[in-house]
Amino acid sequence: MSDSVRLRQICLVAPHLEPAIGDIAGIMGLEVCYRDPNVARYGLENALLPVDTILLEVVAPFQDGTAAGRFIAKTGGRGGYMAIFSCDDPRERQRNAEAIGVRTSHVIDRPPYLGVQLHPRDCRAAFIEFNRTDDSDNIGGPYPPAGPDWHKAIRKDVTEALTGVVMQSPAPDDLAQHWSRIIGLPVSKRGDGAPVIALPNCRFQFVKGASDAMSGLTFRVKDPARVGAAAQARGYTVTANSFVVAGVTFQIET
């Protein structure tokens, strides 16, 4: 594949939008930029918060029978739902995925936006989506899922960046290689031998775990103690600069 790929968005799923979205915003010093009315057709409500130029989304079902609701029931509340990547040609990514046995789950074709969602059972651990918005080579430019003015909600006084996504698996090397084939980027190794896929704006780390899951997010913050105190004030247990929101471990570092 010839085009470049970046992490555009991470989606978490929660049983209810609140208190999850309010807690994330309050603890991490982030601001909601958009609530997408289009997700209501899937029985969902959502909110998005920009973390620099990566969007962090939380979705929640408001009716029975949704894919998100089934995901929550199946995983026992695990919240890492979708990794969304921007690229030049989502259709090329779709063809590549199908050639290695990864089915397409859904295509969103609403010009100027095109998104191809791959089947989570074939991706393992989480949905993968590839998308493209016309004339969006500027990473701070148009991105319909986050609304027309998403960049105006970027706040960096507490949280500076989302730097890592933690993927767990009983066979982390195998999962890393599988995602490498889908995403089209090579696997490298950390100093401790753990597999990593590095994107221009984020890294995916693969660690040992009981099941295939998107289990954690790593954030660069200005003051970990301040963020930890904010989490404790909202009732979260903070251990080693980490706490769990919507079934996902938030790791904070400088």
C-alpha cells in the first residue's frame, strides 16, 4: 500500500454517556467538541473530545439491540471499542483487509467523508476503521465526525497528547502481526521485547493479557499528580499513575 496512515480517533463504549464523558473531560482537562446526531440511527449517543489532533470518543447505547450494547455484555464492561485511522485511500485498505480474510462490517459514504469499518471478530480486540475526508491533508482541518469546529476545543493546559494505545492478548506477538498486516505498518520491539506498531502520531503496544482487547491508553500530561488528584476526587482509584474509566486503563506520564 502506498499511502500514509495516522491515528485519527479512539472510540470507547460505556453503558451510559455520563458520568464517563464528564469524568474524562474533568480529570484530563479536555473539552467536548461535538455530539454527533448521526449515531442515533444506530441506537447510540456520543461525545468527542480532541486530545491535540486525535479525537477521543465515548459512545453509549440508549436502546436495546445495539452492537455497542452487545459488546459491553460480551466483554463484561471492557470499553476499548474502535481504532480509527486516517489514510489516503480507504478502499485500498479495504481491499487489502479482505485479501487477508478480514471482512468489511460497514461503509460510511457521505461525501466528503468515506469510512470503511472492518469486522471486529476478524480484526480481533477492537473494530478498525479507515477513513478519509476530501481536502483534509491538514490534520487540523475538516473532519465531519467531530463537527465543523472541533479544533477550537483543543486544550493543552492539562493533557498534551494521546501517545499510546495498549492492546492485550494471550498471544501479543501474533495480534501485533495481524494488526500490522491490516494497517500496513511494520512491527518493531521495545527494549523489553514487547511488540510495537509506531504511527506518526501514536504507538500501539501489545502486551500479555487474558483476552484480545484494547485495554489501555497512555497520555502525556503536564502534571501527573494533578491529574491523579482530579481522578481521586471523582472517586477513581489511582495506582502507579493510572486509573480505569469506561473499562480502559488511563496511564498518565510526562
